[in-house]
Amino acid sequence: MSEPTGAARRRGPFQVGDQVQLTDPKGRHYTFTLEAGKNFHTHKGSFPHDELIGAPEGSVVRTTGNVAYLALRPLLPDYVLSMPRGAAVVYPKDAGQILAFADIFAGARVVEAGVGSGSLSSFLLRAIGDQGMLHSYERREDFAEIATQNVERYFGGPHPAWQLTVGDLQDNLTDTDVDRVILDMLAPWECLEVVRKALVPGGILCCYVATTTQLARTVESIREIGCFAEPTAWESMIRNWHVEGLAVRPDHRMIGHTGFLLTARRLADGVEPPLRRRRPAKGAYGEDYTGPGSESGSASRG
């Protein structure tokens, strides 16, 4: 049985073409690609790449300045943070939330819009595996080229489950029986009609937006289209901790707001979403609002 795409690059001794992440005594990282006959240079001296080629992962090398560096392959979260960028990357904390709460599974058929630099594409491809399908849409050709290079560099070549289309999702989406749709774009509400046609009943729409204005409009548009269950919205934050003997405390800095995530489940055709029992607070909508929680809305329900 053949290994999944890219798996061979994740284990075993270092080989020519492998990416290596060095960690210095202060915890700083340096990433480079192994090439026979080349040298790695720092302000603390240098060492030959050949010293690592054939060595096991987790080795320690010393520079000519006698500084020790720990050598490991970069993890995917490390890789996406250091990859060349055309657009901002989806941070690992958000990619992890998308994989979990959009329930990305092996063999899933996934559509992604807004490829950017290929960060989320790499996470999705690793999750769905060679037997899945990821069809990514990107409006800008220059971003698509950078994303392609980043994804192929990570997997060691083209991924058999990936198809990339340059163009707008709402104009080009022809995929059907899609399990998951991930929208990372400025106006995801503009794509809801084509997403509705593509998703299978029970499928998940996941949107990644930056501002509260985008979040509010996306949620209201999902409610208005009437073919999704009530959406759920959230954000995540990460705070590292310093642990040194009895000095156990949170770090002074944290990874705060990067974006909002929301998910919604596709209903079966012809089914209307159940009425929300949690009514909006008075004043949450304008004076002309007549939905749940308003006097007219309450009166109409008798």
C-alpha cells in the first residue's frame, strides 16, 4: 500500500530537498532546504548541510562558532507561518478550528474560496488525504501561483486531491455533492446561492471573516436564505504559559483576534429552518424589524 502524498517527507533521516528547522539556544527558528555541498551561515558561524544529510531528525549540530542548534523538520504550523506570502495566511489556530468544527474528514469533498498563500489548502489537503477532493478558487492569479508553489513545496510535488481554479466562486462553481465549503473572502454572503446548490444535505458551510460588520452581514444572509440551520459564530485566542520551576505564569503576549469563524449546516431541500426560540434583545435591530422579539412578530404568532 503506497504512502499518502507527502508522508515520506515527514519521517526518517534527513534527505536532500528536505526542509530543516533549526532552533538556537534562545528558541529562535531558522528554516532552510538541504542541498548537498552547501553551507548554512549565521552570525554565530556556519556548518555544512552534508553534516545533516543522512542524520536522524532531532540531531544537534554545532557551528564554527561552537553554538548548538537543534535540527527538526518544521511542523505544518511552522511551515505556514514562514511560507512566502501573497496574501495573509490563515493562522494555525484558526486552521485547527476549521478542521475540527467544519468536521473535515478523510475522503471529504471540499470547496475552498480565497486561497491566499495556500496555508489553509495545505491543512485541508492533509486532512482529506489522497482519496478526497479539494477544489480551491482564487480570484487573483498571482496569489494562485504563490499558493501552488507553497503547497507543492510542502507535499514534495502536486497533490492528487487538489484542483485550483483562478476566478470568482460564484461565476465558476460547478461542483455538486460537496461535503464542506470554506469561504475565506471579503463578502461570503455573495456566494450563498451557489453554495446552497453545491452542498449536500447536512453539509457544512464555514466562513472566515475579519470584522464584526462582515460577521453580522454573513449571519443575517445565512438566516435569510432559509436553507441552513442556525449559524454558530466564535473566535479563538491563544495564550502561552511560561513554566520555569515555581515560576508558572501566562506570557505577557498572546495571539489574540485574527478573524471570526462561523459554521452552518445545510438543510434538506424544501425544509424550512425551525423558528429561533432565543429572541434578539430589544434594539438589536432597526425600528422596522418585525421578526421574533418584536411586538408585531409576537402578535403575528398569536
